[in-house]
Amino acid sequence: MQIPIESMNLLMLNVGMARHNGDWNWKNVNSPFTRIYYVVEGEAQLHLCGKTVRLRPRHLYIIPAYTTHSYECTGLFTHYYLHVYEGYKNEMSLMELYDFPTEVEATEGDERLFQRMCEQQPEARLPESNPQAYDNATQFTDDIQRYNDMGLWEKMELRGAILMLFSRFMRVATPHVWTQDERMKKVLDHIHHHLDHSIDVDQLASVACISKPYLIRLFKREFGTSPVQYINKKKVEKAQLLLFSTDKPVKEIAYVMGFSDHSYFIRLFRKLTGLTPQEYRTMLTSKSG
């Protein structure tokens, strides 16, 4: 399955260099944007998806959006960071289409890419390294506005640098097996283009031109989850982004995401995240500054 470059709506939120001395220790970080790191010197540890990755100099690391992770650092550690937001779109993200390695060896010139972005966008540097200080709606909105205010040439240069860094991981990424199944591609396209509507399995079976029981079996075999569970997960993720980046009331977000019963939406949100929508928003607000 080929992804047109023009469909990759990648926006830079933050870029900068950070120097630490045993003070880069943050737990259970989870944000609606993708992080890329380039390690300059020292070492640290990244904990995610049940594994521990040692962060080493002259290597690149990627953490997909919505991935809960933690950092651990006991000594000197210097790295560049890049936060990339895939924008408000209904298409699937690259992270869903490919299995990306967390770590790749950097190529000649990658450090210079980061240096150039930092030189061109000094205001994109994070105010501090603690995610609790920048993972909030105000900061997110300001970052988006700053990007939108850039000149076209700046956006083009940034986009080129971001695509080059993503290409390092794409070189060794492997497409998911289901991307070879045209029926599953149609089903997922339908889901992602109708997240703000009510979606039922009968619709998906019709899209794939197969029976409902066979669709459920095929979907679970390919994705390890049922169609309904997958749809709910994607709806909640998009709701998290709306709670994070807008001031829409919870009830309105429920309706925007295709839930006619906002009480059910609240129960589902809590089941998948451990928090109610309002608790999630309050947590983000309390972490600002």
C-alpha cells in the first residue's frame, strides 16, 4: 500500500536541544503527537510497550502519538527533540500502516537537520523539558498558530527536513500484512472517514462485500481486535485530541464523534483511558505551566 507524500499532513510543533544531568525522568507521558529524538551525548532509557530501549549517541528514536511511555536518566544526556503533529485529518496515520522500529542509526547530516530547524525556529523550543509543562491545550494551540503563521518557504523547508527524518525509519519499516488485502483497506478507509458518524458492522460488511460473520473473523484475525473495539478506540483517540486542543463541551464532543448518547460516550471514554472526559481535560489543564 503506497502512501502519497502529499497526504502526509505533518506539522512541526516543537524542535530544540535539551541538556540534562540526571533530571530527565518523566513517567506515563502520553500526547497526541509523534516525537523524534537524536541523541548527541550520554545515555538514557525509554520505557514503552513493555520494553526498555537504551538511548545512545548518533541514533534516532521515534515515539508514536498516543503511546504511553516513560523516561529515565541518571547522568549527562544531551539530545535534540522534534514534535510532529499529523493534523486534523481522517486518513490513517503512518504508524497504523507500518511497523516502525523505535531506534535507527542516524545518517550523516541528521544532526545538521536538527541544527538547521533550531536555527530557523528558535521560538519552537520547549519552555522546559517537563511534559507536564507543555502538554496542555494552550501550548498546543499556540504551537499550531505559530506554524500557520510561517511563510510558505519556511513550511516547505520544515516539511522537507521532517520527511527526511521520517525516511530513516521508513527505510526499515514493514507494512502491515493487511495492507495487501484490498477488502481490509476499504474497511479501514471507511472507518477513518466516518469517525464522526455512527458506524456499524453491517456497513463494514457491505463495504468489503463479504458477510458480517466473515468480516468479524477476518478483522479480528488481521488486527487482533473486533471491528467495534477498533472503532471505539479511534473515536476516543480523536476525542482526546479535541479535549486537548479545543474548549468544546464534553457533550458537544460526544455528538461530534457520532455518539447520540453522551452518557455512553463518557462510560466508554473512562473504560479506555481510566478517566472521564472531564477528568482528562482537568488533568491537562492542571499540568499547564
